[in-house]
Amino acid sequence: MLLVVKLGGSTLEEGVSDEFVQDVKKVAADHNVVIVHGGGAIVTEIAKRLGKEQKFIVSPEGFRSRYTDRETVEIYTMVMAGKTNKEIVLALQRQGINAVGLSGLDGSLAMAERKKQLVIVDERGRRRIIEGGYTGKISKIKVALLKLLVENGYVLVIAPVAIGTEYEPLNTDGDRMAANIAGSLKADMLILLTDVKGVELDGKLVSKMNVLEAKDALPRIGHGMITKIYAAIEAIDIGVKKVTIAPGLEPSPVSLSIEQKCGTVIER
């Protein structure tokens, strides 16, 4: 079975947990594993240390994202493809897991189209159009490179930095990067790890949803979860069999997701 696991930035604030690494080691003994990671909070922290305050924007659909100008994308790339990516790789290597760290820049693994303009909702609830900056929408995943490494037994660790049409680095959402990678590989399962138990509606955890139910739930879901729902729908639309949104801070989150013993499962 081929699994793509998105390790959310909220689960990385204290570093890569030993429990997660041991779980990956156990799962990788029987399955192929690709990890896509976040790390936005770490980017924000280091940007502040460098004197670069971060600006966040909200789209009319409810997506909250980082506004990425030239200086910010340089910091973003440095932290995501450098510090965070290599810390995860080292944590896996310490436990004998043959991990390879990549970003979308390496071998043009993830190509994206730079967004020229962004529609945002300001503090007063008004829609505005601003310059797109260095944010990208993924247009192509180089599947052959991924398959070459996966088929040779490597656990991939991928940072959500894509390459633009002018060979510039672009900030891409980690959940959407994971969805596109999983879909391109026709993965058996995409696991989106986060800091909550799963999708909650009216204060109750939803254990299973189909795509139509997930779409209907979007207006009732907050900023933190809405991107994951969109990513799940996108992944299924392009070939993933099943998506689980699961609690990454729990012991053995990958194993439990495979066994459908935690989180919210979304299927066609």
C-alpha cells in the first residue's frame, strides 16, 4: 500500500516526536510512505527574529494564508526546505529509516503557476484585490521522480515549496501539495495529521463522510479545517482512494489511521 502523510506544522512546534518516528518505522516496514510537511509557525518565528513581520490574509472561501512577498518567500524556502525538512529527515535516519528530503524545487518535482492577483476579505468584511506575491497553485507533479525513489525503498520527506514558470520559489499550501502528490501517485490513502481529533460539526466528531457530505459541510467549518477538507476533496477527485484527517499528536497516528481507529475518513 502507498501512503502519503501530511505532517501538519502544528504537530511540529515541539519538534518531531519519537512516537511519530517509531510509528513511521513500523508502517514503512510493510508500506511505501511519502511525507509532506508543514511548518508555518516555525517560519513565522524565524521571520520575526529576522525583523520581518508576517501578514496573513483570508480569501472569500475562508482560506487563511500567509501573504508572501519576495523577502518572505526567501525565508519560507530557507526554513521549509532547509531547517524543518532536514530536522525531519535526521529524526527518521536516527531510527534507521532511509529518508530523503526534497522540496518541489528539486528536479522540478512540484511545478506551480504564480498567482498574479489575490482576492481577500479585509478586517471590515470587504473584498479587495491585491498583488499575488510569491504564492503558487500547483500545476504538475513529476511522478517519475517520486516513483523512482519510492520503488527503491526510500521514505520521502517533501517541503511545500514549488517552482514557478520563471524558476522562482513559490509558497504552496502543504495540504494541497500533499493532495496533489497523493493524487498523482494514485495513493491508496492520504493521511492529513493535525492538532485536533478530526472534523467536528455541531461539537461532535464526524467519523466518516463522503465527498458530497464534505462539500456540504464547508460553510460550517472554520479556517483551520477548511483547507484540509478542500485538500481531501481534491485528492479524491484526482485518484486517491481514501483520505483521513487524524490527530497527529496522538500515539501511532499513522497506524491508527490505516486501521480507521481515529479521525475522520473521507471517501468518494
